[in-house]
Amino acid sequence: MPSRSEQSGREAAVTGFANEHIAVGLLMKRYQNVSLVDLPLSTYDIVIARKMEDGSEDIIRAQVKTAKKNIAFTGGERGGVDRIYRSDAKKYRQTTLTSDVVIGVHEEGGIYSLYFVPTCLIEKLDQNSISLHKIEFLKDNYEILNFCKNAEYILELENCKKILKLRRYGKRQSEHKSHP
């Protein structure tokens, strides 16, 4: 019989895999051409192939995260009870080089919501996670997903400016506390 921590680790792994499939299903209803990535060393879980007005195709690389109270922006580490690394994978924060968007899958009362956090915003936030209540405007906001690779557009959105301003204010406050 597995220990409590082993069982918890298994449940977290199953939830993570299930959330990837839930995200693919929800995105497929809207974009049709969506697929899980079957590359074990990939820094993203899903690709979305969007048809553009000019007939070209735009590929969005998405990393899926389970979002309970916050969304983590890190990868390259194992969760659960077996945290022994047997590969060269190292912990990293998502950037525009590793993916285009982090999708937080949040379940409440059997209803699933997707939070779309563009990696250009993650780079500016310079933190490893964010609370869901701070990014409520990203919940099921498909416009954000559509423009996630356009940093100029994303970073000029009023709500993005607000969370970046709050982040800078918080950093200044902590600097003042550590330096009398």
C-alpha cells in the first residue's frame, strides 16, 4: 500500500496530465487545430495552430499548469515524492524562448477555467508564480491568448500595467525594509 505522500504525488501527477487534456479539449472547441506535445524534454505541453486571415499559420506554444490559488511559472523539476533527478533538467522560469503562454487550469465546483499568462508578461513580472486573484482579467480571456506573442500589445494593456506597477512597488517596499 502506498504511503500518504506517494498517493498525494500520484494524484498530483494525474491531475496535471488530466489538466493538459482538459485544456486541449477546451482550446480545440475554439481553435480546432490543437495538440498535446509528445516530446518529453519540451518546455511546452500544447501547440495551437491558428489560421490567420492571410492564410498563414501561427503556432502558439503553451505550458499547462494546475492552478489552485496561484499559477507557477517554473518547470524542469519533479513534483511528488520521487524528486530524484536522473536527467540534466534544471529548474527554470518560463520565458519567450521556452513558450508563448502559460495556461493555468483552475477547477471550481466541476467548472474549468483557463488563465492565459503570456510569457512576455512573466519576464517583466520577474517572479516564479502569481496569485489568481491578481490576474482575474486573464481568466478565459481568449484575446490575451490570441495576442500572447505581441509583447507591445500585452504590456500596454491597462490591467497588465497595474500588476507590473504593483510588482515594482512591492520590490521597492522590500528594499526599503532591508536597508534601514
